[in-house]
Amino acid sequence: MKKNLNCDFAKERSNEAQVVASNLEAILKSNSYKLAHEDLELLNTDEMRGVRMLLEITKPDQAIEKENIISTVIIFGGVHISEEITSKRRLDETSKLLEKDPKSTLLMQKVKRYKNLYSMSHYYSSARELSKLISIETKLERPHAHVIVTGGGPGIMEAANRGAFDAGCKSIGLNISLPNEQHPNSFITPGLCFKFNYFAMRKFHFVMRSEAAVFFPGGFGTLDELFELLTLRQTGMKKNIPIILFGRDYWNKVINFEYLCDMGLIEEKHLSIFKYADSAHEAWALIKKFNNSD
């Protein structure tokens, strides 16, 4: 009888030890026991949005400071504008499909779209040329100034990063997390490509070190960034920098700035906030002229 009691006691102690050990393991695995900055579930809550935004300010800032980059040139433009060979191939492939199905309204629309994009492929070459020109001319005298910064994606952004890559110079890419994932282009400097969740924080890093901004033809995103920067200049929230609209004919068709002025919605002096350029050398000359006049 005594032997049975001892066995039961030992078994009870063993079970208790297992329960306690299991409880300790659960404590150690619990999110509550993680250091706050290691708790991803906490960091992704609505209450931590301010912390996440602060991280998106600080992380790129530290990396850019580490590279001793003191100023940037922003280059914006459409994601759908490709280099000529790519644009021509896309047009030819779609045209062949239309030949097989000449009544397809969808294919007709695509062919028209690709013809228009092909006609704008020279902007890809110009963005690449401009970026290369800026990078080459500044890397000897001011290697940490006028560093090209783009949205890090395809199209004109790729062309601009590619131009700096051609010159053997650094360039920055500021990607954004989107429902349709945006992948960085292959020409950004490793260590200087950043992914943002918040457009506002991305805009902050675009503008804070900029000494010039060049806007190539583009869609909603390009227009958004253009009017953001024009507003910052108009209100004096951003120092005076050259803002260049590349492709006078395109921009005159897209936006009638003179009409805004005639209607009294902006002042005539606001028309001098930006300039037009139609070549890489013209755009770079405007930037250099502005810097020399300071």
C-alpha cells in the first residue's frame, strides 16, 4: 500500500513538472515576453502606425547619411514608357495578334496604346542620358551631390537609375508597397533601395535632399508628385530649386498653366517656378545655371 502511494506521488510530481515546464515554454514563446521592437504583431497594429512611420523616416535617412549623400536630383516619369526596342517588340506582337483577329476591339485599343507608347520611347533614352550626364559631371568634383533618386520602379525610373549605373555612380530607389507588387529595377545601388508602406514618408525622402527635379511624361503618380512639389515651392515650404518639365509639347497638352493664371487661380509669378526642356543637355544646363546663380 505504501509502495503504491509513493508511486502515485512520484507520478503526480512528474505530471506537475511537465505541466510547469510546458507553461514556462508557453511564457517564453508568448508575444508578451518579446522585446517590444521584436514583436511584429504589435508593430503591425493600428496603434503603432506612428512608430512605423517614424521607422520609415529613420531607416532610409541613416542609410543615406552613411553614404555621405548631401543632395539629390529627382527624376519622375511614367512606368509604361520603355526603351525603344522593348516598346517596338510589344507593338509588333500585338499588331500580329490583331491581324489574326481584325475585329477585336480590345486588340485595336492595345495597338493604339502601344503605338502611342512607342512614340514616347525616346523619353526613356533621354532620361537615361540625363542621369548619366549629371552623374558623370558631378562624380569628380561633388561625388556625393546630385545623386539620382527615382521611385525605383520600371519605365522612366528604370532609365534614370540605369543612366547613373552606366556612369558607375550611385543612385537611389524609393519603392512603394502596392497591391500589385512593385519590384525594384535592376540598376539601383544595392543598399540604397528602400521600400515604403506610406506614400507620405516616401515623398518626404524625395524632397528633403533635392536640389532639382525633372518630370518626364507620366500618369497620375507623376502628376501627383509634380503638383506636390509645385505647391511646396509656391507656399515657400521648399527652398527654390529648378523644376523642369521634360517635353514641352506633352506638358502643354496635359496642363494649361496659362489658363490657371488667366482665371486668377495662380499668380503670374508662379509660372516661373518651373521651366521646360526638350533634351538632356538642355535640362542639365538649366540645373547648372540655377546652381551657379545661387
